[in-house]
Amino acid sequence: MKGKEDLIIDNDQIVLSDPPKEDRRGQVVMMRWEDEVMRLSSKWVTYNQGDILEFGFGMGLSAGHIQSYRPKSHTIIEIHSDIAAKAKEWAKDKPGVKIIHADWWDVKDELGMYDGIFFDTFNDPNEMNWYDVAITKAKPNCHISFYNNRPFRSNSYGIKVVDYIHKRVCPTKNDYFHYADYYVPLVIHNP
């Protein structure tokens, strides 16, 4: 996401309201059915309640779960102005949460080191580079997870060693995930 698109944000989904001319329906970006897979990823990255980096806030599903595991710190990078504003409002009563309203690519050199990292962005031109950047921000034994848009044990990021938790899901009709099987990716990075 480039941060300027018009979005419709409600409790159940985020929709890109001004899609390309060939698709006038609006493009669903995120939906509430993802909550359980976000919980599993969040539990993985907060294994030691340390310092957590989250790429993308979206509906705040993963952020809420990360907070439920009481991390020492939680840094969230969000590019979209409307979503960043919601994230800042959400974070007001959460000590240790830092919201960065920016493109993660532009602030990557300013980030600290983290015990857990979660990646879930949309329409990100630098998506294929996130893991290479993430491992430079990973403390030893860093637990990493990401949104997996594939209905099988695979990833498009070239990560060699990934375990997966299989989860049966029942996604609401959408444009981005149509499967009953979701594989939550689990990575441990040791430099």
C-alpha cells in the first residue's frame, strides 16, 4: 500500500474503495476471518515477551494479540495515513507501543533489534525485500512470522527453513484467500 489510497475501514474488513478501473467493486484488503491465524503468528513472535517489530497494522488483529502476550516493547510501522491514525488511537493506553507512520523501507535503518518480527502489508512495492531487512533487525533466536497467502507449506520470500502450523479456516468471500487450509509460517533466525 502506498499510503494514499482511499479505504473503507470497519470492524469486519478493510476495502480499497478506489480500485483500478477494470474492477469497480472495491478490493478487500483484510477481513476478520484472519483473527485466528493472526493469533497463532502473534503467539509465535512473542515467545519470550521481548521486543516485537510489526510491519503493518491493518485492522489491528495481530497487534491486539501481540499485546495480549505482554511484550517488553512493540513497534508497529504503518504507511497508510488513516490506518496509522487508528493505530495511534489504539496505542494510547498501551505502554511500550510505538507507532511509526511511514513506509518501512524508508525507516529500516532507524529500527532497533527485535526478539520477534511479524510481516503483513498490502500492495507493498518492497515486499520481496522484507525478510532480508528483517534478519538484520533480528536478535539471536528471533521468532519471525508473516501473512502466508498460499494454501500450502511454501513461501515466496526464499526463506529456506520454515515450519508451519496447519489451521483449517473458513474465510468470508473475498478476493485474496479462497482456501480452507492456512499454513502459519514459523521461522527462527539465528545469525
